[in-house]
Amino acid sequence: MSKLNLTVIQPDKIKISSEYDHIIVPGSEGDFGIFPDHTPLITQIRTGILMLFRNKELEKYAIHDGFVTVENNLVIIICDTIEAADEIDTDRAENSRKRAEQRLKSNAKDIDFRRAEAALKRSLVRINIQKKNKF
């Protein structure tokens, strides 16, 4: 059976370079699966959870904004940041969530609501990546 060759690149380094059976990507229009021999595509990804499957094992990563290309079983993701569960400071993520929620509830005129909303999404993904999901 064919495998997908995945490379995940952040601005400062290549974070992942390995083979997987299939991948679930948080696309800008919703999550989508990539399996071997997938139709070529280029699309934007959003902040969410990247799920990588190999030999019935699941690896989860918090990923924050970027693009994905797929062609000939080669998947390349270029993103701002990607974090494994053990790289995430849960207390920091929880504090970030609280700050973002306070900003969004505020009626102050100097609040950048888009920035607060983006911070809330990032913190929620980081918190969620810590939870154990069974498939």
C-alpha cells in the first residue's frame, strides 16, 4: 500500500519529515482527509489540529495557519507554527484563553477583536491537543 510523504515546514526549520498512511488537515473550509493517490491540490489551512495516521497510531499537532500542497503522494505543509502536545504549556494556553475571552467581552473601543479571536482559537487548539481522543 502506498504511503504519503509529509514535510511540515515552519519559518525556522523543517518540523516533520516522515511517511504516513493518511492525514487529516484543518482546511480553511473545514477538515479534510488526504490519502495516497489524492488528487493534486493547493489550499489554505486554518488554526486547528493536524492528525497524522501511521500503522493505526495517531499523532496530533496544533497547527496555526499556512498552506498545504498535495501531488504524487508528496504532502508539503508550510505553516506559522506547529506544536506537539508535549511542547505546549497548558497553563499558558489557559491564561491566553482567559485573556482573549475577556477582550472579546470588553466594550472598549481600542480592542482588536480579530486579533483577540485569533488568540482565542490558538489557545483552544492548544488546550484541546492535550486531550486524549480515541479513534
